[in-house]
Amino acid sequence: GSPWLTAFAQRSPFAEMFQSAEQNRSGTSQFLAELAELEQEEWPGRLRRLISEQIGLILRRTIDADRMLAEYGLDSLGSQELRTRIESEIGIRISTSDITTIRGLADRLYDKLTSKADIGAPS
């Protein structure tokens, strides 16, 4: 691509919305590296915070973790954007039916992460 276009895109106020998760040398996202440093019982809280941050960027407001996201106006386009952001951060596919409340989605991601960790654990 053109160097000026790349520079423009990086300085765009919308660039943050389209950047993928930072990757370290091993290919693990910064979020997953942070999660690995926490005790497993702390994961749901950290997942809720990640989801809240991402929804806050999409809707530009704070969200109650137990309130239905549709009540805040999260439509199908917003759900798709959230899904893309979460998948790029965590590497786990989620369906739009998983996106009901922050707590519900965090619990679903926690279940998927722990089952993935159990499968990938060395014997």
C-alpha cells in the first residue's frame, strides 16, 4: 500500500476501532497473556471488564453487567462488531446468541477458555 495512506489510517480517530489485538512474539494476544498471569477464578471478572470496555467503545456508555444488551440499543451491527472484537482478542468464536448480557457472555467465554485450557494442558 501507499505509505501516506498507511500513515493516515494509523492517525485516524477511527483507527483504534479497526486495529486487531496486539500480538506478542508467540502470537498470543496481550489480553490472553494478561489472563494467563491471573488465577483462574479471577478470569470471569477480567472477561467482564474486557467485554464492558469493548461495549463502551461501541455504544459510548457504561453498561450494567446483568442488564440485557439489547436494552442499551446494541443492534445486530453492534453485536457483530463486538463479536469481531472479542474473537480477535481471545481467539474464540462466539455466536450472536451468546451476546445477551455482559455477565452471560463472560461466563460463556470462561467456559470455552477453561475447556480449551484443559484440552491444551500438557499431560
